[in-house]
Amino acid sequence: MEHGQQYWESTWREYIFSHKPGLKAYGVRALLRIASWPYGWTMQIRNWLYDHRWFPIHAAAVPVVSVGNLSMGGTGKTPCIEYIARYYRQRDIRVTILSRGYGSQGARNDEALVLEENLPDVPHLQNADRVAAAECAVQELDSQLLLLDDGFQHRRLYRDLDIVLIDATRPPTEDALFPRGTLREPLSALSRADHLILTRTDQASPMIMDNLGRTLARRFPRLPVAQAIHQPKSLICGDEVVPPQALEQRTIAAFCGLGQPQAFRRTLEQLGARLLDFRTYPDHHPYTRADVEGLHRWAAATPPGTWIVTTRKDWVKLRLDNLGGRSLWTLTVTWVLSEGVDAFHSALDGVAELILEGSTPDTISEEICGLDTPISRPVAAYRDDPQNSARQGCNPST
């Protein structure tokens, strides 16, 4: 089943990202375009129902900061979440991360494992019901602030700051709605955002950055826009740590399971690595024994002295120091704001002030939303069932 899903996802991406010629490719893309119409209408209706409070929005007892995107992953949310969590922890604010746990298959997914390593003092609750998880974080973990991972489309939970990430190497102006493209929502959805961050701007061409900047300034003149890069930090193999510059002129083979695998490839090439082969898997791919055996054979076929390189998100699911007799190195990155730092920090500080002032969700919702219909608080009925602690996301991953 996993291999079938991997096949269909890779085939879908091949059709939507490539410009394959031929009548068959044209027909498939046309069918995907037609299928995107009812999807788009469904999203419009859903948002209308939330906007007019036909669908309830629940307010947590503490401020919520959401980090999300318009596309189906690959924008760099995990390092952004880490950056924001560190920012608040440095101010002694108790933070809990809430996520759906996509790809977790009953355990912690790769994002949670990475964040656990990098943020040992920040609990992480994975639960498809983020409203219930928010209730748990406040009542059982005494959280002062909730960080909602991949929350832009999760409108059930009210947020005090809505941050949206856009990968500058694949802007929404050059993408399409699912299933013709990777967009969950069209560019117009940015009207709901409070802050926009363009990621991987160092990998985007000046022309793309200029066109994207003009479009955003014209359509969303009041939306603050920051820019960020994913800066290589180190290479790790067991207890050995070397600078990423060690890849210069180094013969390597690499693999990853990311939403934007080409971004990882471009990073390796920018570091000057000589890339022999590059293997990709679907985003959040759960490596099976067969996958690992295949990677051992693949690595063993490379010339002696070849380094095998992967991402930290992939390594945490493997936890190996070598593959096929070759050293397995993980490239770590750090998220760096290159433009708009002051405005972004000011937005984060505005949420921190809500904690100090003790503002309630009700007064916040009336002030920001300007609606007569109140935003409801999360229901607490699930607390009556003692078995619901783990099921509702009350078992933190850290």
C-alpha cells in the first residue's frame, strides 16, 4: 500500500511539475485542471461558512500563533516553528506546539522528532482535533502560548497571529489549485493572513522575486512581508560534526522525503558538492525495512569514499551512521530572516503582550473580527472520558 501511494504521488508530481509532451500528458493535465474546479468551489464554500460563523470557531484560553501555507507543504514550516518557539522561550513564555501529525501512523512524525531534538523544553501535541489539543495544552501543560503548525486552513481554532509561508522558488502565481497543482487555496486567501514570509529567497531568481513582490504589493498592500533563507548549519555523522563547506568538491549521493526535494538538491549544489545521484521519496515518508535495504544497496553501488547525505527530517526516522559501507551525513539548516526582521518580531511581541495583559479570547475576537457573533470556547466534554488523554492529543511528544 505504501509503495502504491508512493507511485501515485510521484506520478502526480511528474505530471504537474514537468512539461511532458504528448497527447496523454496533455489529457492528464486537462483532467486535473477540471478536477480542481469542484475542489476550489468546495474551499470557497467552506471559507464562506467560517467567515459567516455557520461553522463555529473556538477560542483557546491563551493566545495562538498559526504558521501555515497556501501549498501542500514544502515551504519550510518546521524551521520557522522552531524559530518562533525559541523566540518565545527566550522570553520565558511557556509554549506548546499543536500539529495534526500528518504521516505519523500512530507515532510521532518526522517533524515532531526533529522539534523534540531541537526544542527539548517545548511540548508537542499531535492531534487531528487541534481544539481538543489546545484545551489539553492549557489545562494539563499550563501553556501560555500555543503554536499551531500548518494551521492556515484549520479554521476551527481562533488565532491571534496568522503567519503564512510561501516558497519563493515555487510561488502561487506559478502554481495551480489541487489536483492540477499543489495549492490548497488560491492567492486571494492571503486576505486572511496577518504576516507573510517568503522562504528560500536565496534560491529564487531575481525575476521571480520581482514579479512576486509586485503582485503582493498590488493585491495585498497592507500585508507585512518578510524574507527568510534556509542557511546550512552543519554536517553530522555520528559524533562527528563538520561545517557544510566540507561538501565543496566532495562526491556525494543524496536522498530525501520532502515536500520540495529540489530545494534540498539546490542547497547541495550551492555548497559545491559533486552530486552522483539524487533519490526522492514522498513527503513524511515512513521508511520501511525494504526501503532501508534498498538504500544500503544503492549506497554500496557508489564509488568508495562517497558520502551519503540526507536531511535531519529523514535521518530521525533512520538513525543510521552509514549506508552500504558509506558514511551517512545529515545536513542541518537554520532559519534566518533576511528582510523584515523588525516588523516580524514586532508582530510576535504583540502576541506576547496579550499574555502579560491577560486579554481574553472574547475581547480579542470582538476587537479583531468586528463580528457580533461570539467565537465559542472549546467544548470540554471529552475530559469526562479518562481514555481520551492520549486520543485527544494530551500525550506530549516531549
